Amino acid sequence: MMKYISPLLLFFFCFSAIAQKNIHHRWNNQLQKYVSEAGTVDYKSWQNDQENLEAYLETLAQFPPSENSSKNHKLAYWINAYNALTVQLILKNYPLKSIKEIKSPWDNPIFSTGGNQYSLGDIEHKILRKMDEPRIHFAINCASASCPKLLNSAFQEKQLEQQLVEVTQSFLKDPTKNIIQPDQLELSKIFLWFGKDFGSKADLLSFIAKFSGVSLDRPKIDYLTYDWSLNE
């Protein structure tokens, strides 16, 4: 016997499904408007147009991933959340020359959803890094020149694999971020700070060869100075 479902409950289920499907649409529009193809951010203009960003973060707070959500849905949600919250943090403190001018930028709780509060550090270390996907390090952006560029489109569940390949290749092939030669690597300190996420040295070299397209021959590894100046 079919159980009765009230129209109000049916409307809620439909609205929730639609919201989940289109949850990153507003963020995508903001990125297209204020972030260049090269990843530079027009914070000055964005500072005068923060309502859509705030509305997007409110939507994220209302519709967090469920336990049954796909891994790619969760990754896209938390990557976008991290990037949007970082932009919001910069805008609230703009003008400034570096995110490091802000007191404890990665430690202060700045986002609430599902009855929990999160800092940027919580999102990165307690959620994203635990999802066994090292390419998240090239998708999240810390608003700094040496960071992987802020992609000017939102990460989406169905396009996520393609997007992660794109941002990883872009980062490795950018000579301002990494200098990759068969016998010499000058790498971003991201590979030093988060080395265990990439596995053993052999795993790391395999990863770099795969996404850079350079065949490596027992290269020497050094690390580049990290530029924390604002990515504008």
C-alpha cells in the first residue's frame, strides 16, 4: 500500500534535490566575474559586491553533503567552500598585501554547517586531506602568489576528475611554481609541507612525471621560496 506523502514534504524533497544540483552556480558566476584565466583576483571590485558570495556560503551551510553523498560531491563541496571562505576572509580585511597579515587566518572558525564550526585549517586537514586525493592541494587556493591559481569556475561533482587533472597539470607546468627537468626538480614547498599525502619518493616522482609530462631520471630535488603576496 502506497504511503501518503504531503505536498509540502514533496516540495521540500524536490527543492533540496534542485538546490544540491545547482548549489555552486552562484559561486561559478562570481569566479567568472572577478577571477582571470590566469587566476588573479580582482578583490578591489569584488569588495563592493559581496552579497552573492555571502548568499552562496549561506546556501552551502544549508545543504552540506550527506553521508551517502558521492566522494566527488563531497570533494567539490569542500574545495569550493574553502576557496569561497578564503576570498571572503580577504575581502573582509582588504586592502592587504598578504593573507598572513590576518591573525591566525587558518585557525579561526569561520563556517558553520550541520551543527559544526569549521576553520580553513579544519576543512583542509580534517576533511579534504582525509579523502585520499592529493590533487586537492592544487584545487584549494590560499590567496597567495605561489599557491595554485584560483580556478575561475566552480568545481562540480560530474566534472571533478577532469578539473583536478587540469589544475594539477597547470600547476606543475607553471615555471613560476615548479621547474621540472629530467635530472633536476625545483618544486613548490607544497610538496614538502604535504609530502606524506603523495606517498613515498618514488610515488611522488611518478606523480610529477604523470602530470608534468616530463620523464624523470633520478632527479635532484630542491624547493622554491614561497611567495605569500596577495594573488591580485
